[in-house]
Amino acid sequence: MMEIDEERCQFCGRQAKHFAFAAFVCDSKDCMDKAIEERGGPGGHMKAKKHQQAMIAFEVEQKKVEEREKQER
Ligand SMILES: [Zn+2]
């Protein structure tokens, strides 16, 4: 069990009240927002995943073009 009472807010140094987005934060909304930002915003990891999918789609398209060029020869 994590002893949150012994932890300090990572952004302002006050008594931590929450463990959110992999950071100890106090009750301040500003500090919570900072914790969210450090994690890349709400759904930050989803954005990274979308980027990855876009890259895969791009590679698939590239392969299709290559295949077409081979057939035309
Ligand atoms: Zn704080």
C-alpha cells in the first residue's frame, strides 16, 4: 500500500493528495493539469498509437506501389 501522506506534490511541493498520471499531486487543479501534460495529455498514449498505425499504413501503401511497378515491367 502506497503511503500518500508521506509524499509531496511533484509540482508545488505541498502535501500530495492523489497519485495521478504516474505523479504525486496535491489538490490543486494546476498541478493535476501538469501531471496530465507530462503524460502527453488525456489519451497521450493513444495519439502515439495512432501515429504508429499511420506509419504502418504508409508502409503498406509503399509496398503496393512497388508491387504495381513490378507488374508493369
Ligand atoms: Zn501541487
